[in-house]
Amino acid sequence: MNEQVRIQFDSRSSDYDENRRRLIPAFDDFYSTGIDFLSWPGDAPAVLDVGAGTGIFTARLLGRYPQASVTLLDFAGNMLDIAREKFSGNPRVSYVLGDYNEADIGAGSFDIVISALSLHHLTPDSKQAFFRKLRAALRPGGEFVNADIVKHADPWMTARCDALWTDFVRGNIGEGEYFDRFLASKDVDDPSTIEEQLKWLKDCGFSKAACLFKYLNFAVMYAG
């Protein structure tokens, strides 16, 4: 993973959670749609949160599966420190500091893999390789939810969605240092289209793959 990405996330850790709603349009739908859609039948799945950050997606997952055993994997230590505080009373939550491209996540280790706002930092080739890796990490019947930033096949659509997103953020936080940091964060993004990602998920062995939610350049994709 790009070292610049790690530095950006570590530097934003202290105010990361409080600014999510000001940065992400349709925040609640974005974070809840994929979790609500999961069909794993038990009450204690083994879950991997990829690029977990401060554990926002894990918190949603635990609302659905409170007995889940969750591994949070991220390469930004300051972000994981906040997650540790957030889930300090839950012995079923564990933490792994490392680059998920390089980490050994095992084969057949998890029932569910979730990821939010992380995989868009990967190149297309790296995304495909990681999809294969996480497919191997899932047990039979396992499910994957990816809530992420996407682009459109039509460059005009991508630019228009990005402009509306930028206007949304500017309206919430105004001009200034934090807005400049938001703009700079886009320099390390490499989003792919929904259609590309659904194809890659099918190619690596998932029998089902669909987009569950889309608003501007935010999408929630499911594979199982």
C-alpha cells in the first residue's frame, strides 16, 4: 500500500470519526446497506474488516451480529488505537497492524469480510489480486461487502459526481486547511467502476455479485 496513504490516515485519526458525516453523503445508507443485506445465518460469524481504520464499519457489523468475532486489519496504527478504545470492552474484537496486501489472512478463516473506503486506493491489478485473496479467505457460503468510492465509465459522469461531492463537503466544512486536506486525499485514490469490480468478483469465484447502493461516487457492493 502507498506510504502516502498511511501517513494521511494516521494524521487524520484524531478527528476521523467526527468528520465522517460531513464528508460522506448519505452516510447512514452507505454504512448500513451492506450490513443489513448480509445473510449469514448464525449469530457469531468470524469477520475480517479490511482497512478497518477506527472501526466504523465494525461497529455497524456488531449491531447486526453482536456475538461476532471480528479482526480489524489496517496499516495506520493511530486509527487502530482509536478502534481499540472504541471496542475495549469486547474480547471478541482483535487487531492486526499491517498492509492487507501483504498480510497472511489465511484460507477458509472467515465467514464474512467487510471493507469501507479502503480498496479504492488499490490499482486495478491490485484490486483483482486482493479479491482473489479474500475469496480464498472465506469459508463456503462466505460473504463480502465493499462500501467504497467508485468511478463511472463515462468521464463526464465521474467528474459531475465528484463535483457534487466536493460541493457537499465544502458546504459542511467550508474552505480552509481541512478542506485542502480533503482535496489532497483524492490524489492517492484510484477508484474502479462498479461494473469492473463486479466482474472481477465473479472471475475470482463468487457466484453472486451485485451493487446494493449507489449515490454519486459512493457504492456498496456485495459478493457471495
